Amino acid sequence: MSTLEKLAESTLLPGFGGTTAPDWLRRRIGEGLGGVVLFGRNVVDDAQVRELTAQLRSERDDVIIGIDEEGGDVTRLDVNTGSFVPGPLALGAAGNPALTTEVAAALGERLAACGVTVNLAPCADLTLSPEDPIIGVRSFGSVPADAAEHVAAYVTGLQQYGVSACAKHFPGHGAATDDSHLSLPVLPRTEEELREIELVPFAAAIKAGTRAIMTGHLVVQAWGELPATLNPKALTDLLRGELGFTGAVITDALDMGAVAGAFGRNEGIPAAAVGALIAGADALCIGGQAFDASVLDAITSAIVSAVRSGALPEERLAEASRRCSDLRIPPVAVDLKPLDLALGLRAARQALRVQGEVGLTGPALVVDVESTPTIAAGPMPWGVGQYLVDLVPGSKSLRNADRAEILAAAQGFGRVVIVTREAHRHVHVRELLESLGELDVIHVETGVPGVVTGSRPRIDTFSGSKVSMIAAAERLAGR
């Protein structure tokens, strides 16, 4: 492998399939591949993840091992059970940055024990639009200064155990109304508005010492037609120059429709990789899908060709490789521990917002009304029913029942609990709630609280985590 090929490979962070490392990936790591990103498809439990990361590290000690572990609705370690900590919006609702530091430190300790070196979190985005399809509960809130405090607290807690934080999605995704996994959002902001709103949490993350920042696939029209991931005005002029960030810039996944789709299916990822490096990115995340060696070959070849043609200066590629090497800090050596829900439950309880009388005086019917999770979250266990049935004997749990089923099952129960995830964004859920006017309904909302007609008793959890579901069930049960 030539020097240029090695430089190119050192910037790549691909995803892969399976719970053990395929032979081609192990060989690539031994030859100098920058690292990998783990997803839910790679996870069984903590012990298995630790074995997997040890397997990867046996090929090269300083391999970067990243993961998307935000806590709450976006979890990889707890993809099979639901998260042991509430997500960012719940932590923002709890309103205690010191508690956010505690939660992030617990997450950092767990990731370190699993052998992870970079956590692609926290979201420094703001929750700004009710039509936002992708950030929502992943943000600490809508007030820039308040969210900034929690972002800084999270970075501080996570990095206590040597796991690098990566604030995302620069310059801020929350005001967008398109999902960049599928299409290219245009952020409705002037540069001055960005400085006053979206950039405030990113500046706080930088001040707190975040080792990485992830780009967002977002167009800001004042910077031209290129999304931030491919735009030197965003990454070089603003992030490096104005904000003074000196750490590693990691791209959001380059296989996402917002960037790869612009170049055509076959050429998309390699072309986006070259464009991101030219713009000022350092580490290239290629992770939403499970890739094989042929995709990496195409990306490496495109980067080398760009250097040889003069489109990508070799010193820019070398600089990116050096910054990637700064993410190869090994985490603190800690042992795996049995999972403890105590801290997460404490945070989830503090986050609850209650309107009206929600305490049950007897068994209830509880209906979990599922909505399709975001692409970032993916499917995972969700719902209050199983926990409420355990706490209030005689209660009955239904999932995704229609009006007729609910009315029939409600006979004999004094109250009905309807559990939703962002009901305001789903017409069928709003219509179901409106159609149950004759019943004594308690509404439990687990997403971003939205305006839903009626004045029913209500609990907002701000998170779909396991601990948030348990906390809601406890409150209903009067505990």
C-alpha cells in the first residue's frame, strides 16, 4: 500500500455487519484503517461488545472505535432492552447540569469498559421546529443558553473516562424540517441567526474541550449550495477560524441521502469523501449501512486520485490523518459492571412533567400506541404497559389497538392510559386520542411535547428510554 493510500485509509470509519469482525475488516485495520463505527446490528450485550473491541484492537492497538450512544431514544448498547439512562431532552427538562454530568460519566464509564474510544454524542442541536423529523428528544432543549450548559456538562462527564465526545450536527439541525438521512435540508437561517441560536451549544462544547465535532448535512444559503459537510465556509472559515475548534471534525455518515445522493448512487460515497476532506473534515464516517472491502477500495482510490490531480492537497490529507490520530487515545481501563438503573431512574423521575390528576386508584387499561421511530433511533423496546401491569395488579396492556378494541377492552376499567411518541406529528394518533372522548383517559407522551387538543391529565417523559417508561409507570401507580 502506497503512502497516499495509507493516509487515505487512516481517515475512514466504516460500519460493518455482524457481532464479530469480518476477516476483510481485521486485515484492513492491521494495514492502517482509521477505525470503525458500531451500530445496534453489532451489539448483543456489553460483554460481547468488549470481546468485539478486543478483537479489533488485537489487529492494531490504536484503532478508533466509535459508537452512536446518545442515551434515551438513540441507543446502541441497549438496543435490545431500552436505554438505562434518559435522553438529552429529559435531562434538559430535569434542569440540572450536574445531573447531566453524572449521567454522561456513567455512560462514559460503561463505554470505556466496552472498549469504545469515541462516542458520537452529544447532540448540540436545538429542538426548534415541531415538524423536525430527526432531532426532537435527542436535543437538550430549545433555549440556546440552557442547552449549551447541558452540552458542556455532557462533554465533561463523558470524557472523564477517556472516551472522546463528538458534538453534533454542526451547525445545528433542529430548525430543519427534512431528514438528512433521506434528502438535503435547507436551514432557514442567516449567519447572524446561527451565531445567536444554533452555534451557542457548539461554542460551549468547544469551550468544554470536546475532542470532536460532527458535521451536519445541511445547506445554509449564505454559504452557497453545498451542505456543511462539503462546505469550506462552514468547516474551515467558521468552525476552525471563527469558533477556534482544533480537534477532529468527523462527518455524519457519507452514505446518507443528503450528500451521497447528490453524486449518484455509485459515485456518491467516494465523491462525498473527497469533498468533505477538501472542505476541512478529518474523519469520514461511512456507517449507516454494513459495507465491505470494495466500498473502501473505491473511497481510497477516489481520495488518492484527488490528491494526484491536485484537487485535494496532500498536506490537507496529512492534516486530516494527524487529527484522526488524536482520537486514538485509549479509554480508562475499567471493568464491566452489572447494569444499574438507579441513576437513570433518578434522572427520569426528575424529568417528568405532570398535568392534572394522574394517580390511579385501581387497575387501568394501558395502550401503547407506537409510531415509527426515526432512522437514527431505529426499532427498540418501547412502552409503559409492561411496567404498569407489574406495578398495578389487574391492569391490562394493549399495543397498537384501534378505537373499537380500546372501547371494548376499557369495560370494567375506571381509567385508560394512552402512551404515545410525538402524537402531534402523527395524524392517526391525534385522531385516536380525539375519538376517545367518552373515556377517562390519561395521556403519557414520551417524545417532544406537542399541542394535542383536549385537556386530559398528562405525563410528559421527554424520552422513550427504559427508565423513562418505568418512571411514568411509577407515577401512575402513585409511587
